[in-house]
Amino acid sequence: MTDETTRGNENSQNSVDNPVQVPLEPPSTLVKRAIATLDPGYFAMVMGSGIVSVAASLVGLTFISTIVLMVTIVAFVILLLAYISRIIWFRQYFIQSLREPNIAMGYFTLVAGSNVLGVRMLMAGQRLITLILAIFAGIIWLILTYGLPSFIVSGARRPIFREINGTWLIWVVATQSVAISASGLALAEKNEILAKVLPIIAVFCWGVGVMLYLILIVMIFFRLLLVEVTPKEMGPAYWIAMGATAISARAAAGILVLKGAFATVIVSDLRPFLIGLSVVLWAFGTWWIPLLILFGIWRYIVKRYSSSYEPRLWSVVFPLGMYAVASFTLGKATKLDFMVSISRVWFWVGATAWLLVLILMGYAAWKLFTKERRKAPSFRAGMDRR
């Protein structure tokens, strides 16, 4: 067999493993186009808003927490309806997004967003709503956590090394959010069976989430150090590297405060390990913050990348808010008061980021709407032509 034939076979195999995606023609109207091209990771808005509401409640700012909770609920309802509409009326766009691993990973925000809202509703005493959201999120997590790797391994679309970025860590965040919901529900559970099952789910998901983080963060570090990164690629998604450590620490804190005869056995056996590893994760997340700020300076100031609104900016808000929540809950669970003090200050960082991104989103939506109105012929103009 000649070299040319061998190369031809290799190219043919690559085209099979990585099929070319044919661009779809976007719908003409603004609403339909927005739904059809909706970023799968847009539920990060629910994650970011929900966690800021949780943080505000923990530090005693009830009014702010309530206002942000209202925004979270509205965002949840609108985005959920948009996701469902996309599956029903724009199925080709939905299927195409599943074929791209980097894009498909964004659907894990649906899991994390539902659980974050559920935890906030549990703090408000709405246990039934939390249970419904946790079951919904758990089903989506099972589908994605086994479906996406199977889809990738089967060769429908295998990512190359340079495509792996911080978006993949949403998988970790979603997994730990399931652990947090399970531990939160277990605290007030009176049913004997659920009182035994929920702590197991919490510990299981926490362990899986930690292992996923260790695997993925090594891949991402190698990618950053060995492959040239462009300003476009160095996006907000890398903040999830810090957010994943924070939510892992928060999940451990939830397990540490579990009560009940069965839960006490689990916690007492795992307590030294849980405390040690969660503090390490919290410290590593803290280490990430200055580095991520430097990445941002390089992207926006040195390389002068556009600072306009993009949906992935919500991937910055969530880690900032989660760091405050993790510091508060872990500090309380381990009696490390300095963490609680940090959380009270850091909350304002997360809240400020939330407000800025919300303003940017509103401004971008207004500009888009204004542009669309200018493009569309007015009714009066139509009458004049007659």
C-alpha cells in the first residue's frame, strides 16, 4: 500500500469520526432565531442568579436575596420554555448541538441551575419544589452523564485536544449540585428509606464530582500549557475551574452537617477525609482567582478582545457567588471562622458581577431589538406605498 493511499484512508477515517457540521439557515424573526440559536449553556444565568440569592441569604441580606430570587425564577421559567420550544420546533439545531461535545456540555447548566434554585427554595421552606427540581435535575444528569461520553466514544464527534476548555467542568458542577440537593433534602427527611438513600447519593455524587474534576483539570492544564490559546478561546468558561472547586467544597460541607442515625455513621467515618480534601479544594479554588484575573487582563486589555455581552459571562458570576457560599458553609461546618469572614466580603464581588452582567445583557437585548425594528418595514410605510 502506498503512502498516498494510507493518507487517503486516514483522511477518510477522520471525516467519518469528525463529520462536518452543515450550517443551518437561521429563522427570519427575532424570537424564533433567538430560540433556535439559544446557547445550551444559558442556564448559567439561573446558576449565577440563584447562587447570589443563596449567598445574600446566608450573610443576612434578606431583601437583596429575595429580589435576586425573583430574577432567578423568571429566568428559569423563560429559559426552560425556550429549551423545550427548541426541542419541539427547532429539533435540527438541538441535534446539531449534541454532536459538538464542547457545546453539548453546556446542557449540564440545566442540571446545576435547577439544583441551585432548588436549594434556595429549600432555604425558603419550599421542600416540595426542591424535591421536584432535584428529581428533574437528577434525570437530566443521568441522561447527560452517560449519554454524552457514550456519544463521544462511539465516534459521532470526537473532540481534538485543543477543543477541550473550561466548559467541560460544568459536568463537575452539575454532579456536585446533585450532591448538595441530596444532602439538603436529607436534613429534613422523615421517611426512613429516603433518610438512608439521600446521604448515600450525596456522598456518591461528591466522590464522582471530585474524581471528574481531577481528571478534567489535568487535561485543561495540559491544553493551556501545550497548545496555543487565542483571546477568543480564553473565554469566561475558564472561571468554572474555580467554581468547580468551590461547589465541591460546598457539597462536602453539606455532607458534614448531615444528621440522623444512618447519616451520622457515614459522616463520622468520612469526617477527617471530607474536611481535609474540602479545605484543599477551597485553597486550590482561591489560588485560581488571581490567575483567572490575569487571563482576563491578557484577553481584554492586552489583546483588546471585545468586552461586549456574551452568554458565557454568566459562567463568571456563578463561580464568584459560589466561592462566597462555599467559604461560608465550609467555614461554619469546620469552625474555620476566617472563611466565614471572607464570604461576607466576597459576597459583594459576586453581587457586583451579577448586576454588571445583567445590565450588559439588558443593553445587548435592547440594541438587538432596536436593530431588528429598523430592519423591519413599518406599517405606515406599507400604507404609503399603497
